[in-house]
Amino acid sequence: MEPKQPPDFNRARVSGRLQQLRKRWTPDGSLALIAELVTERPRLGPVRAGVQDEQPLPLRASGDIVNHIASLEGQQVVIEGCLRRRFYSRDGQPCWGQMEIWVDLCRAVESAGESHRTRD
């Protein structure tokens, strides 16, 4: 049975450096991955003191792609996946949320110039 493909409207393609990889076994016995993709923040105005140049984006993955992603830790990659907003709560009260990318494709960037190139 083919896995259900997500709709195209919430797809993302982002490039950056993989870091903070953590593998976990889920209750159903499958392997899952939690990681960060560090991207450069766009320079939209004058440089300000104390502004970080990089921003980590949370990644999630499960299944066969986990070991492939783990083999690319510390490298520049391009990932594709679905955007998902996850909400957390404390004591039954909503506290915060974050956007994650659930990865279904990850490839190493072959040259520095390719990380900024987009396909139409």
C-alpha cells in the first residue's frame, strides 16, 4: 500500500546545515528522528547589533529516511517535506506552538552555489 501523499499546498523546500540530530524509537517500534536545519536569515535591512545570522528550523522524520538524514549530519543539505504546526500545553493549558518540517526527501548540496539555487 502506497503511503498517502500530503497535499502540495503545505510543501517546503529549504537548504541549510543539519545539526542536533537525535534518533528515537517510537512506541510502535519504528525509528524517528528529531533534528535542526540551520538556515541563514535573510538580510532585509540595515545590520543591527545582536541579531543572529542563522536560524534553526525543527525537522522531524520517520521510517527509512532516518538513517540517510543521520549520515548527513553537519553537512549542507536540501530538504523537502510537509509543514506542520505543533502545539504544546502545560497543565492542560495551551502554552506555545512551533512550525516543523516533516522530511520526506533529503540530499547533500554538491556545491555552495547550489544551496541558493531554486528550481521552477
